[in-house]
Amino acid sequence: MLAMPRLSTGPISKANPALLWLVCVVLGFSALNTPAQADPEKPQHVSLSADLARQQLLISWFGGTATTFDLIILRTEFNETVYYARVSATVNRASGEYRFIWTSDVPLECTSLSVGVRSRDGQKTSEWSQNQIQGRDFPTNSRFQMYPQDRIVPVGANTTFCCIVEEGKVFKSINYSGTEIKATRLSRRSYAATAVSQTASGTTGSNVICLSTDNKLSGAVVFVGYPPLPSNFSCETHDLVSAVCQWSKERDTHLVGRKRETVFSIMGRSCAEKSPEQKCTLRQWDGNWTLVAVNPLGRHSLTDSADISHRVSPVAPVNLTSIAHAWNATLYWEWTYSSYSSLALVCQVEITSHGNKTELFSGGGLRSVVLSDLQPDEHYRVRIRCGSQRNFWKWGNWSQVLSFTTRAYVPNPPDVWMWMNRDNTGMVVWKPLTRQQSRGRMKSYTVTFWNLEEKLHTQVVPADTYSVPFNLSQMVSFSDGNKVEAKVVANNVDRSSEPSKVPLRLIDVEPLVFSRVVYGDGGFRLNWEHNASATCSYLVEWYDALCMRDCAVDWIPLAAGSTNVSIESENFQPGVRYNFSLYSCPSDAPELIQRWQGYTQELVPSSSCHLSVSQQKSDVILTWNEIPLADRRGYLRGYNVYMNNGFQLTLLSNLSNLGMRSYTVKGLPVGSYKFTVKAYTSAGEDSGTTVSIKMEDTDDLILEILASLGMVTLLLVIATVVCFKKRKWVKNAFYPDIPEPKLPSDWSRTPGPLDVKPSLHSMVHIVERPERDPSKDALVIIPEEDEDDEDQAVGDEPVDTDEPQSLRYYNDAVDERPIRPRFPDSSFSSASSVDSANTDVTYTGIQTSCSSLVFQLDPQSSAEGHQHHSNSCGGGGGVYWPQMHPTALGDTSGPASSEPLLDSQAACSGGYKPQNSWHLDSPTQAGGNNNSLGSPVSIASTQFLLPEEEEHEGEKRASATTWFSNLLSSSRP
């Protein structure tokens, strides 16, 4: 620290002028005698040299003694500073040349660079010495370019790529492996982008593509990988002379291609062998080896050393042959090198036949081996490899595979059992022999039924058949000392087995009750008591409990003295009930000892019970049926009864008694209800069955029924009363009576022959007018005209003839139009009435049960009176009298000839009375002395046939008890 001058506090003394002048003179001379310090020397001959592969720029210059320089690098076109630093350059003492190497992040081809160097001495610097290096973006090079090309970089590195756009094009993007990366502009045409943390590329490298806006492109490929890293380098000998060195790759370099792949060498000798094992063969055993691995990203070396006796790896045996027997085979082979004859070897044989089996053998110069414990008629595949018995290094290579087949042998006796049905039919069943048991290809099975005296029946079945049916009732008549047994012999292509027999028995006792058994780990665990006196073996059979006839039974034989067994089978299915039966002495006299039932796994029932519902007063009775055994899939534990409101189930009762399949819900008010019943096992409930019922008040229901019956009865009474009051109208509207003649005298006489001529049909022509005058109704007799001769007279016939007459009926007045001939065809007459105002009706003479009565009115006798003619029947014939009531004639000039007719009617008090009144009118037309007679009794008449009340007062004498029969009298024909 510089000392500061001390200040005086006393009075200031007066300065000496001579001393001051002397100091100034000394300082002036000192300044004149000191030389001036010069600036550092400017660097000369600056030169630039580019290493494009490494992206390095070598800058060199001469001149000066400075050791420190300022270095500046700029992108020429944009005058952008890329690098500025104070550097210490290395100097060549002999030539005085200074050098500095600068590494660029951007490929040097991308754009032109300007470099400036100046010397520095403390704070003093020289002038800048400048130089330039030309890039590839100069205008004369107008093509599309991408740099760097085929660069090799390690995994995880960052690489900058530049794109020089074609002259006149516009840059768009740079994509690395399909992903766009951010680009920076370097010059007018150059753009750069950096891919960071690069991952290993594929065999063809990673693509970098530069695009212009018009989708023109340029690209480059970069290879990203690892330096070599071999491992597990070791050398061994096969022929006891040469060395084979091997190594493995610790990792893949991801560098493929002649310029990029890894090159291996051992002791300076290149290993050009191409193999997956990465090995190299040396002619002589050296004992020491060095492996060097080199690729563009680096190098790695490994060493190994060993004695030759410790690295023996025998080659694979060759020329394998075999001699096979039923139970063994002998295997032979040869060696490639004669030196193995004295080499102690240990060999390994791999035998393949439905699995692997390995055997070891040892001996000097081993060339053969015996393979034992083989199976007859079995196909085997074998291969062999060996190793040095002393100083064992490792197993040699496997030989080629040799295949052979052993000979066939006697098959094992089949495992035989039988199934009996309740009707003494059944099946002899046996299990198929395995390949080891058959000892050859199976050809057939022979089944023979025997008794103590003779062979009953023999049957040969194919090799794929494992049961034969039988019927004991048809086979033999049994007695106490007579037994039947079945023997089964297996036949293969070479020999036949010893027979297996099973006795057949009749079922004469009821089977034992089943007890339940639980399935656990290892199967169904069955236990039974040991019988000390029993010396026979046991047999347990099982089958599906649903099977009733010819069941697929399975079984397992057990040794004598057994008291338990665990039954497991790959055929067991969950939800299926199985029956198990234990027999003693199965091969002599089978006896059923115990039975079990069980499930491997209980499931919920597959179906629900059928549910029905009924109402009893205010109670609901639910009943359901039993679920079939096939659908239970477990032991039923009971039933749950629920009230179902649509959203949730409310438990009403749990019925654990399986015999109870009904439930009563008591005291329910009127309304709608739903009930659900679910059966359940140990696995849970089934889906359940739901029923619904609408509760009704039973008292109100009875009242409603009685009220309905009362209403119906009341309606019937009202309808009856109305029909009775209107019975005349009803009878007239629906079924009017057809009048019958009533004879005034007794018809009884002694029976005799009667010659009756059938009467011909008459025709009644009814003429209707819109305005009818009842006072002018009249009946006019119209003689029937002959169809063959229209000019024939009508009144020429006698009055008592049976020929038909035509009657014409007029409502208003007699039509003066000419009368057309009428035909006895009612259909024609009805059709004519449609065409005119007249209605033609065919009228037949009224007949009684034994005669035909016809009355005719002769128009010529109308002024003198009516003549009545009748055909008698029997001895006391009567006369037909139409009892018509006259109507007061409105015209006083009416014919006086009606009185005799009326008088004659009155005289016949017992005669026939038509139930209607008809009128006798006189036409008002010219002369008017012709009267017409019409009959209103025709069913085609428009007149009402029921008598008017004022005209039939005498008929009211009928009894009131016959009103209903009169009302329905239309039922008579």
C-alpha cells in the first residue's frame, strides 16, 4: 500500500525558491533521456485452412513477439460475429509461425467467414490482420445443397445441419427423421438447424431433409451409433493344435456399412470372418491373445491367456447309427480327428420321445453307447455331444439328430369294468391303452362272455371301440351255481395281451343311499371304514348323476386295505352332480359298499321355478314347482320369497324346507302386488320368477256380480213386457201367420178313395198407387189367359174347375190398361213389379191337410151373387168361406150384390176367417159394374194380415196363458 504524506498542523514555512527550481530541472532532463514505448507488431501473412470433416479452421500468421492475440471470426455476408476471444497461439520457434485451431458448430461449407487477428501487449493492441474463407453459398453455386453429408456421430450428440437453398427459391423447413426442427438464417441462402440428443439410427441412418416452399428438397444422412464394446473374449482348441478365439458383442453399434462397421484384429492379424459367434481362427496355439475392436467412433481391446489342455472343446460326432430292440438300443458314431482316440471324453445323449431324457457316459475314445429303459414301438430322436473328462472346459457341439423306432411287444391287459342298467342290460367297458401300455399299434379288442361250462359269445371290435353291450336275460338262465363273466383281450400288430375279466351280475337289491362329499384340493376325498377280514381289492366308479342308462362311467382300482382315495379327473365340470360308488372284490364278486354324491363347484340354478299366484280373501297364495335336477347345478338350500316393488326386493320369508313349495302372504289391502321367488344354492340365488296380482275386495265383488245379474234380469223383464204389449206388431213385422182354412162342419167320415186333382197356381197381380184410397180397394177376378192362344175367352170354363185363375188387386182403382197374361213364375212376377207400379204375385189355392179348396168369382155373376164351390174330403166335406168384413162404401152406387156374400159369411160361424179385412170396391170407370176380388192372404200382399182390434173382439176370449205361444206361432211351417 502506498504511504500517504503526513500533513503538518503547525505554521506553514516559507518555500525555498532555489530548491524548487533544481527539482524542475532534474525532472526535465529525465523526461528527455527516457525512450517512448512502441505498439505491438501487426500479424503478417494470415492464412486459413479448413478441415471440413472435423469442422475445424486452422488459422496461421507470422510476425511480432507477442504471446497473446485477439481473434475474431465473422459471417461475411451479414457481418455477424461468430467467435471473439483472446487466445494464446502456439509458435514454431524455427519458422516463427503462429497457429490456432478453431472448431465450428456449423459446417464450414454453409457460408463465407472472415477472420481477424491482432497482437496484444497488455492494453496495447496492434492493427487487425484479416483474411476470408469462402463458403458454398456464393452466387455462382446456385444448386440446392445440404451439409454435412454421411456424418457419423455418437448417441446423445448434438449435430447442426445447414441447408443452402437453390438460387431463386424460398426456404420452408428442415426435418430430422420426419420431425421439423427450428432453423436459423446464416446468410441470404443458408439456414442452419441443430438436432439435439440424437438416438441410435437404423441400418440406413437417419435422414435430414431441407424443403423449399415449392416442395423441392435436398437431404443428408447422419449415422448415430456407439463405439465398439466386445466382451467374453476367450480362445479354445478343437483339434488340439489350432486356436479358435471367440467374443461377443456387448451392444450393437448401429453402424452398418463398409466405412462404418467395426474391425476386429487379434495380435495384429485382421479377423475378417463373418459369423454370429464373432470368432477368429489362428493356426497355432500361442497361449496369449489380444483383441482390438475399432470403428469411426472409437476402439476397445481385450486380452486372454490359457494352456491348451485346459481349453479342449470336442467337435460334434458324425455318422451316427443305431440298432434298436423292444426295450433298448445301441448308438454308434465316429470322430473327425484321429487325436480323439487317446482323449478321455465324457458324452451326453439327448433322447426325445414325448419329452427329453439325458444320459451321461464316459471313457477313452468313446465311440458307442447303449440306451436302456426304452419303450416298445416307440419313436425316438437322439443327438450326442462330448467334452474333455480331464480339465473339463465345456461341452462340444451337438451332433446331427438320429431317429429310430423300437420293436413292438406284448400289450398290457386292459383295465376292464362294467355298467349295469336296471333291466339287466349293460355294457362291458375298458379304458384305452396308452402308447406305452399298448407296446405297439393297436389292431382290435376281443370280448368273450363265459360261464363256468362254455363260451357264450365272442365279439371282436375295432381299436377305437371301448365298450360292448350285453343282455344277461337273453344270454343265459341263471342259477345259484352259474356265473357269467366277460374277458377282454387287447391285440396289437405283433401280439395279444393277457385277458382281463369282470363278473356280470343281476341287480336284485335297491342301491344304497347317497351321502354328500365335498370337493377340495386334490379332488373328491372319499373315506370308508376298514374291514380287517377283507382281503379283496376295491374299485371306485363315478358318473354324471343325470345319466340313467348306458352311462359314460369312469373308475379307479384300489389296493386291498385302502380306506380313502382322492378322485380327480380332467372331465369334471362345475355345476354337474357326480355319483361315486365303492365296490369290493371287483374282479371276483363285486359288492356295493358305499355311495357318495358331490359337485366340483356349486353354481346358482340355471333356471327358475314356475310360479303361480292366487287370491283367497285378503291373502295371496304363492305356489311353485320343483326345479329339475339338471338345472339346479348345486344342492338347493331353500327358497327366498320377496315383495317386488319394481326397484328393490323386500324379503318376506326364507324357506329352508325344500318340501314346502308354497307361501301365503296374509292380510294384504286392495291393490296391485308383485312377488318374486328365488331358489338358492351355496353359490347364490337364481334369477328368480316374478308374478303380479291385483287384490280386489271379495265382498264388493259379490255385490257387483249380484247387481249385474239383477240388471240383466230387469232388462229381460222389460224386454218381455214390451214384446208382450207390442206382440201384434212384432208378429206382423217379423213372422206373420199364414192362414189355414177352417171348415164349418165335421170332416169326419169313413175313409175312402179320394180323387184329388192338384190345383194349379193362380197369379195375383197387385197394383200399387202412391196415393191409396182405402174406400176404393177391390178384388177383380182376372181369368188366366192361355199361353198358346191369347184370344181364348176367360169365362168359358165351368165355375168348379181346378184350373188357375188370375186375381188382380187394386189399391186405388182398377187399371183400365189391357191385362197382360201372367205366368206362374214368382220370380218373373217379382221382376215385373220392379218395372211397373203393379206387383204380380203367384197365389196357390189354399189346401188343408187332406183337400184343396178353391173359390172362384165369376165376373159374369157379380151382379147376381157369388157362387161357392168346394171339393169335399171324406164324407162330411165343408165349404171354404172367406170371412171378410165389409167396409163402409163411400159410394152409394156400390153394387148391391155384396149383401148376399156377407150374409153367407155370417151363416158360416165356424168357417175360416182370414186375419185381415179386405174391401170390395166398385171401379169408377165406365160402366163400373165389374167388381174385382183380391186375396190378402198371399205372403206377397201389401195388406196387413193381423186382424184389427175393433174387428176381432171375439178373439180376446183366448186364455192369457197362451199369449207367448201365439206370439211365436210363426215357428210353424
